[in-house]
Amino acid sequence: MDKLNNIQVFCRIVELGTFAAVAREMNLSAMMISKYMAQLEESLGVALLNRTTRQLSLTEAGEIYYYRSKQLLEDFSELDEYTAQLGRQVKGTLKISAPIDFGGIYMVPAIDAYQREHPGVRIQMTLHNSRVNLSEGSFDLSILVTDSLEPGVVARKIAETRLCTYASPAYLAEHGEPEQIDALHSHRCLHYIDTPHKDYWVFNIDEDEVKIKTNWHFASNNGRALCQAAALGMGITQAPEISVANYLAHGQLVEILQAYRMPSLAVYATYLQRRFLPAKLTTFVDFLIKYFAENNNYNDDKLNTREKTTI
């Protein structure tokens, strides 16, 4: 294995944390990964990693070498992308992170439409509700439904949605409709786990954000499960409008407490700022902006698609 590949192995060890994880990713044995790491350190004449039985850590030299190596690998990747674009071919593998609900409901049709225009681009989408650290290199793009952004990323708004409160007609007929947010304490609530607001629901009163802790009856980290539960009459749920659009269209859910509705949440495509952005990334983000503007069947508000860099 040549030195460039040894550098790639070293960087992935730092990012994944163990030799075994890198071995699984590269479909090699841990012994081979250890051999490549030893070759790199021998060629440099310095230790890059501190090894103990429990963990790995970077030496001072290793920390410097990692960040310079990471930049070198990114430069090579950008060179490949640039060369491919000279032939007017948009191709490569695009790795995307997206929220479970938005990704599962809305991203697949968008990806299908994009790949019809750019069949040379392969897309790998991972669905989860945790924010990813793009600087670790596991993803090219992260889709976020949020009212706040972390520093150090470029964020382009692809859509927006409202955070509202919903219940089924059957539930409201049996339990009555709450007119004030304090009335939720006497209702069965369906709570979304792992939001930035933790155990609280958020509402808007005279332009101020108000949080209340509900007496939840059923909780999940899956919005579709909560929407189904609400449609079955199990209780009241608070969710982005995009998650309940189908239930609203079929009359299975209705919005309540409209006077306390929060301002819109933005759906962002986020990525790291680079000197050169590969065509697979730029064409995909541009396509998403156009796609959701043309297929915006859950929100009549006009989209603001200006690029935003957080600092």
C-alpha cells in the first residue's frame, strides 16, 4: 500500500476511533490496518498515535499531521471532482445525513428526480435525528430542520415548515379541544424525544417563546409513529407541518391551538465551506431548492433560498 493510502488509513483511524472500525469500513483485517499504520509511522520516524488497551489518542506530531493530511486528501478529492467536471460529467458518491421523518417522506422522491437528471451520481442517505459533525468527513451534506444553526457551515434553505399542534377529530370529540396551552396538562400528549427543547413543548405568545412541560402519555423518537398514534386518537402531538401533511389532507388530524403556533422552521442543506465545491454537491443542493419550491404542498409560504454561512 502506498503512502497516500496509508495517510487515508491514519485519518480514518482518527475519525472512527479504533483500528477495528476502520478495518470493517475498508473490509480488511485489523492486523492489516495496524501494519499500514506502522508503515506510515516508520516512514516518518515519529509516533502519530498513543495506544493503550482502552483508547487511542493523537500525539502532538499526530495532531499536526492529521490536520495537514486531511487538507491534502480533500485537495486530491477536489482535483478529481474538478477533472471530472472538465468532461462535463457530474458523477461520484454523495453521502447525505437527514432527519428520519423528512428524509424518509420527502428526500427519496427528490433523490429519484435528481438522479434522473444526473444518473452518474450515487447517493448514500443515512437517516437519524442527531446532528452530525461534517468536519469528520463521514458526510458531504446534512439536512437539518431547525430554528438554529451551528457555526462553521454553509446553510442553504431548501424549504420551511411550521411547528404546530395536532389531534384527531375522534380524540377531540371524546376529550374536548384545549383552548389555552395550560389546558394541555389535563390531556394525553404524544411527545417527540430528543428535540433541542428536551421535555418541553414550545409555543408563541405575543412574539415570545413559551415552554411548557406536558404530561405525555406516549413518547418516541420517530415522528411518523407519533403521527399515527395521534391519528388513532391516542392523544395530542406537536410536530412540523411537513410530518402531518398527509394526515391533514385525509382529515385524520386537525390543527389546534393555532393562536400559539411557533414561527416557521427552516429546512437547510448544510455543508462545509471549501475552495472548490464538487458538482455532485452544488447540483444536488440547487436541485433541492428548485424541487421543493415546485413541490411545496405543505406550506404556502415563499421560500427564501439565500445562502447563509454561519461564523
